[in-house]
Amino acid sequence: MTHPADLIRFLVEHYDLIKRRVSFRVGSRELAEDVMQDTYLRLQARENTGAVRDPSAFILRTALNLAIDRVRVDGRLLSGDEVEHLIEQEVAPFDPVEETMGRRELARLAEALDRLPPLRRQLFMASRLDGVPQKELAKQYGISLRKVESEVHLAHETLARKIQRYEPDSTN
């Protein structure tokens, strides 16, 4: 598997399983959901840089690296032992119904991301996916730091609402 589209397809097909693995390893469903969004964005921005022999391991490693980065950015530093623990955890079996729901959630996320205004989408992806500091984005785009913060926040809120609107409990 070499192309980003192949990895994205794999992620969509095994979304729930990967999300459960990440959730189990990081100990937070909320963090896992955020990391799955970031993983999708990272794969979408990936260039053809070589073959991936095990897409499951590659995507899981990407998600866990993003989780570790997120925890560090949020100021909750992990010790080396905690990072090792995350990497070594085993995974519980997955539920096909949850996996299907996960695929739908990912499709809604991609659709919502495509509908964001271009500047908002670019700032969100640069900040969340590439980890570009918001001060640097403000300089790069010639806008205020407050505008960058606002656009990234609005993008996050829009994407979160789009996904929450379709949660199983709210559709009954």
C-alpha cells in the first residue's frame, strides 16, 4: 500500500477497530476521537513516500504518535514508561456495527471539512495536522493571531457539531 488514498480507504474500512485500539491505549474515548480526525487529516496530506507493508500498524502508529503529541501540547506530559505502555497494549475484538458507525462518522468528517471556508480549512489543517504554531500561521497568512485562533476554533466546533449531530443517541 503506497498511495494515501489506499491508507485512507483502509482507515475508513477499519475505523472503529483502530479508534478502539487508540482509545484503549490512551485511556480516553474523547482523545481517541480527536486523534482519529487528526489521523485522517495526516493521511490525506501524506505524499507517496514509499510502500507501507502493514497499513494497520502504520495507521495505529500514526494515531498514537498524534495522541502523544496532543497530550504533550495540552501540557499533560507522559513519562517514557507511559509512552511504552501505550505502545505495548493489546486490543480487544471489535464490533462490526461500531465499525460501520465509525466509517459513517469519518465520511461526515470529510464532508464537513470540505465544506469549511478555504481559509478556515487551511488554518485548521496546518494547525492541527501539521502542528504549525498559530503565531506562525498569523505571520504566514498576514492576519492577526486572534483571527487564526478564532478560525481554528470555529473549524473544530463545526466539525464536532457535524459529528455529534449524528451520534446514535441523538438520532433515535
